[in-house]
Amino acid sequence: MTAPTDGRHSIWLDGGLIDARGPHLNVTDRGFQLGDGLFETARARRGIVIEFDEHLERLRSGCLALGLNLTVSDDQLADAIAELLAAEELDGTGRDDGPVGDAAIRITVSRGPLERRGLLPAGFEDLVATVAIQCWPYVATAAGLLEHGVRAISSTIRRDPSSPLAGVKTTSRADYVVARLEAARASADDALFLTLAGQVSEATAANLFVVAGTTLATPPLTAAILAGTTRTWLLAHAERLGLVAAEVDLQPAELLAADEAFLSGSVAGIVPLVALDGRPIGSGRPGPRTRALRAAREDWIDAMSMAALLPELPD
Ligand SMILES: Cc1ncc(COP(=O)(O)O)c(C=O)c1O
């Protein structure tokens, strides 16, 4: 398969680039029929996928959890992303509008197409996973959100920490979509999930942190959260950034009483969280620690992309 050459957009599907306008998938694909799949969203800078290994590791452990037969190797996925970023002129060559080729990348893996009806009909073991990769020019987090912060509601949907799928990034996102709808109906920016026991879990597409004094606290993996790559980075870099990291169960009241709070994710980065259910968190305004952590993360992303390119520089 070859990339469209007339300025149309491409996606990478099962081995090559195709026109993003489709048609793409067999209608019997289990990802479409049942949300029987996984996805990863990552950020690329200068054509370098940030924390690519961590995203691949999470994707592969999700494949194990769901029993998906992903036959594409890590190297093939890396080549596919490079091919797609180049076709979309988002590979950091400066052809895109941004100076360094920032992009958002999504890898979607589904169990594959199966004609027979049912959850596990005969033949499901023989399926080979469908793999689709999309990319978009990176859209910077809205200045207004950074300046004023995210106002969240608590979703009516509760998270069950005992579910084996609690930390798996499946394409079955109906709960998350409904939580966002709840937020939109309440004129809020996002929703937070609480666990069945009423502890804070995470936001609809981000992990959650609070700053209290010099402590940087986030709910533990047992709070039905996704093990976010940005969360892992924050825990690993907290000390260097003058904070003491802690994974602790948080009650909504503790969130409200914190000095600052923020959300973390690969694409949007670190974004201040200033209110829950109409009540201010801390001062109700983005705080200095959050700003500093966001800047440190953005600098690190830049440094990582530069470092990854260094071996390719001529002597
Ligand atoms: C539910 C949820 N939690 C947390 C995250 C943050 O994960 P990461 O930092 O790996 O992007 C995401 C990212 O998409 C998410 O969907």
C-alpha cells in the first residue's frame, strides 16, 4: 500500500498507509462491534515518540489481559509510526506549521474481524489483531485552561478497584464518554471518577495529583486508575523537582483541602485542576508548583526528543 499523494490524510492500517477517508475496517471487526480492543495515545516531538517503550509495554500487557493476538512487532510499530508521521509531514522536518513537528499519535488494536455473532464464538482464538495508527498535529492545551484551570464534577459512575480491567486502556470507553457528558451538562470541563468506596480515582483521560506543602500525592494503582506514563514520570522526577512523592488514597475532602491539584496525561501534559463540584481546590486558582511541574515536563519532552536524535547527527 502507498500513501495518498494529493494532500489527503493517511492512516496506517494492518501493514501500510491508506487514505484516511476510508473505507477502512470490516464491519464485523470486534473493536467496532464490542469495543473489544485497546488503544494508546502518545505525543511525538521532532518525530520522536515520547515514552514509546512505556506505551508499548502498557499496550502489550493490555493485550495479555484481553487475550488479543497482536502479531506486529515493536520495531514494525515504530516503523509504521515513522512512515505515517513522514507522510503527514509531522516528523519534525519543519514542513508542518510548528517548528519541531509535534504530533499526537493513537495506536488502536482490536481483536479483529469475525463473521460469527456472540462474545466468544468458535474461531475467536484464530483471530489476528487489527492495528490502526492515526496521527494529528499537536494542539496545544488551551491557554484559558492553563490560566484558569480545569473545573471538574464527580461523575455518578463509580470505579471498581477489584475489576481486572480497571487499569486496562480498552476501547470500551462508554463510561468515560458518559462521565464527560455529565461534565458538559454541568458546564464543567471534566469529570472525576470516585471508587466504589468513595475515594478519588482519576479523570476521564488523565491521572490526578495534589500538592500539599512539599508532598506530591496521587491515588495508588489500587484506586482503579490507569498507570499513566506521565504519572510514572512525575513519581520518578518528584524529588529532583523538590517534592516528596506519595501514592495515597484520597478522599474528595482531601482533594479540596490541598494547596494545588492537577491532571496529567501524555498529550495535554500537566493541567491545573481548580474546582470539584463547584467548590474550589486550594485557592481555586492554578498554583506555582503546578506551573513549575508543567514547565519541567515540557522541557524534559524537548530534551528527550533532542537526545534521541543525537546519534543521527553527522560526526
Ligand atoms: C483514563 C486515563 N487515565 C490516565 C491517563 C494518562 O495516561 P498517560 O499519562 O499515559 O497519557 C489517560 C490517558 O489517556 C487515561 O485515558
